[in-house]
Amino acid sequence: MLRAAERLRMTQLLCGKPVDDPVEIMGLRFPNRVGLAAGMDKNGATVNAFGALGFGFVEVGTLTPRPQRGNSPPRLFRCIPQRAIINHMGINNPGVDRGVENLSKTRHFKGILGVNISKNKVTPNDEARMDYLACLRAVWDVADYVAINFSCPNVPNLCELAKAETAADLLAALKSEQSNLQQETGKYVPIVMKVSPDMSEQQIRELAHVFMDCQLDGLICTNTTTSRIGVENHPEAHQKGGLSGAPLFNRANETLEAFSQELHDAIPIIGVGGIMSPEDALAKVRAGASLVQLYSGFVYQGPSLIHSCANALKKHFDNLR
């Protein structure tokens, strides 16, 4: 429906013009500071329409080297009174080649395009590096930045890749390939990593040092959580999967702030997790984020949240100038 509305030029009639608040982060010019988080446009086929709704950047995927059906349904549950979502999707996607084909056909979006990548479920962790490298090479020409998903709780053992030593090896390989691809193509594509909100303070400190040592371009805080704090009494609270939405907000902000303090502004942070209002978006910025992303809040409130958050952030940063 969104794609049809965009083709008929109805989205701008309904939503108005996107908020104009350009900012340069990671060497990229973002039209405004509000983006769509990965997981919504899994196939990379709706970028134009999401852009027309007002997002300054859109992150598609997660894409894996080979097509992946994901976990068996039912695998998506709404906890409406708590404004939350539990998903156990399992990174279902058409595979990176089809995703790139979709992006090549449909991209007229003037904002920033991020492509989120990961390993296939059947790939052992000790071979994961090859999956990430294959995806990085495949999306290089179409992506403005590449997000590394090594924190999704819906793929068995994926979060083990976030151990400091393993993460350092993975990131070193990705940064080496990034340098090779830059030399081959003349194009630099920033690499960002998306972290879990379910880490200890020690894990955060260790990963922060890895990110600085490897000169990571950017960080996304955070993915969904395995915690059920805030939805304990909901009938669907027992379901497997990652929790997003309002109950994630405080946990995600604590992780964001902890990384911000460890990184000392050396690496820009994209804040995501539980943004349900402009005030929530501002709280992400005050915790250390330069950009924000929406997912569950967008599901519950629609395009008005994009514009209200973008306008609030524009006013905030205008007042700082």
C-alpha cells in the first residue's frame, strides 16, 4: 500500500514535506536526524515510500548471503496496552542479491540509505566472518552505510559474536575489506555496528575499546531486548523473541549513555529503542545520540511521529548554534 501511495504521489499529500534539517555525520549528509530502523523494509523494496513519509534515512534489511525463511509463525506479537512488540522473526529476508536488485530498481530516495547485514542462521559462528564480508561486498555499490547486525536475539548464538575478542576479529576483517573496496571503487561506505541492550557494564567497556581501536565509523544503540520488564503481565509475555517499544526505552538509553561515556564522542551514535514521542527522541540525543531511528513507535503512531521528532530535534540543535 505504501509503494502504491508513493507511486500515485499521495504520501506527500498526506504527510507534507519532510523536515529539512541537514546534518553531516560519518561524512554523510542526512536530510534530517530521524530514520527508519532495520526490520521494517526487510526486502529493500519500499525505500522511496518510507522516504516520502519524511524519514531522513532508511535502513533496510537485515540481509543475509542466502535467502532465509526465518522462524516458524506465529512470530510477531503486539502488547498494545504497553505499546510494545515482541518479534521472533529470525531475520527472514530474500537474500542479499535479491535485496540489492530491489534497491537498484527502486531507489530514488534523496536521503541516506543504510543496509543492515548479518550471517545466515545455518552458518557457524566461526565462519560468520565470510558471510558478513560477502554481504559487505554485495551491498557496497547501493549502500550509503552498512550496519552490522551481530546482536539480534532471534538467531541462536548470534550475540556470542559480540564478545570483545570475537568482535575485534570480525571488525578488523570488515575494516580491511572496507579499505580494499574503497581503493577499488573510489567510494567510502561507513560501517556501523548495532549492539544489544542486554550487556553488562564490563561488556560495554570492552566493546567500546574494540570499536575505538578498530576505528568504527558509527554505532547503533540498541537492538531489541530479551527482557520482559514492562510487559510481565501481558498474555504474550512468554513468547520467544526480542521486545521493542516503550518498555525498551530506559534499557536502551542506559546502554546508549554508557557507550557515549566510554567513547568520548569518538564515534557517532544512532539512538533507537522505545521512541514514542518527540521528548523520547530528545532524550536519546541528551544521552549521546547524533541521530535517532523509529520502529515500534512508528507502528503505533504512524508518520506524524516522524515529523514531530524531526521538528523537535531541529529546534533543539538550532538552539545550540
